[in-house]
Amino acid sequence: MNILVIYGSLNEKSLNKELAESMPALAPENMHLEIVRVPEFSLYSAEREAVFPADVAAFKQKIADADGIIIATPEYNRGIPGSLKNCIDWTSRPFGQHPWGAKPVAVCGASGGPRGTIVAQYDLKRIMNYFGARLMGTPEFHLDNSDKKIENGVLKDEKTKVLLQKYIAAFKAHVELCGK
Ligand SMILES: Cc1cc2nc3c(=O)[nH]c(=O)nc-3n(C[C@H](O)[C@H](O)[C@H](O)COP(=O)(O)O)c2cc1C
């Protein structure tokens, strides 16, 4: 099973990157996780679509080829960051020709605050639901107070590691169920 993990942050030192990079070691057998940073496409405009950008087409193909997608989103002002929204908007074009329909998708996120991206995750779920993606509803995974749980780029908090392991295993089961 090939899973694409997209983290929605452009920061070099990113809590969501660290969350994403913690996942492969916790994944069950036969589940391969590829970690990618949200691509920096030009800002979307309908006029720029006329000559469809090759980097967007390639990323759409990457999504299409994956058995499932995990998105780790930061929360910016109680929503998803513009970089992630821009990426999603591009992948939704041309109209009706996007790779998200029926795609197994799980959402998670990390923030330094006490609510751990819960609002941004619902924002993202709303968009994915609109696409008709097969969203994993539960378990949810919110990494709150991340700076206390991640040390030197590595997830150290044992309780959180167990929760993340369960979340990844649940997504494997979700992807398998979607394939039936
Ligand atoms: C413009 C802006 C808005 C933010 N809004 C929120 C927010 O609504 N909720 C939250 O928990 N954190 C918020 N934060 C803090 C981010 O969660 C924090 O910067 C986090 O580290 C970003 O994720 P990253 O480390 O993966 O880049 C905000 C940060 C910025 C720069």
C-alpha cells in the first residue's frame, strides 16, 4: 500500500513536517509512506490555467497514483494555510478533472497551541467532502502543544506515539475497506 503524506507547511522547521516524518517508523508492515511538502505552485488564477502547469499535472498524477493520502495541516487563523488551499485549488482544475473523488483521505495536524489544528482539520475535511473523497472520520489526530512533545525534530511523547500509531493503522484499514 502506497500512501502519500502531504504536510501543508512551507517552513523548513515545521511542526507538521516533523509530525509527517514521525509516521513511517510507526506504520504497519506493507504500508509505505512517502512524505512530501506542499508544492509551491504559482497562485491560482483561471487565466493561468490556459497553459496547464506541468508541475501541477505531475502532482495531480502523484495523488492519483497513491492508494491513499494523509494531509498534515497547520492552522492559520482558524483555517488551512493559503499554500495548502492554493495547491488544492490547482489540483481541482480543470473543472471536474481532479484526483480526489473516491480517494481515501485522512487529515491530521500539529500546532503549538492547545487545540492542535482542530478547526483547520474541519476546514480541510469540508473541502475533501465536497470533492467526494473517502474521508476517515475517526480516529482523529490532533497534535496539540507540539513543541512540548517533539524534541529536536523527533516525536518523543510516548502517549502521542501510541495514538499516532493507532491512527495510521486505522487509515490502513480504511484504505483496505475503500478498495473492497
Ligand atoms: C498567520 C498565522 C496564523 C496562525 N493561526 C493559528 C491558529 O488559528 N491556530 C493555531 O493553533 N495556531 C495558529 N498559528 C500558529 C501555527 O500553528 C504555528 O506557527 C505552527 O508552527 C505552524 O505550523 P508549521 O510549524 O508546520 O509550519 C498561526 C500562525 C501564523 C503564522
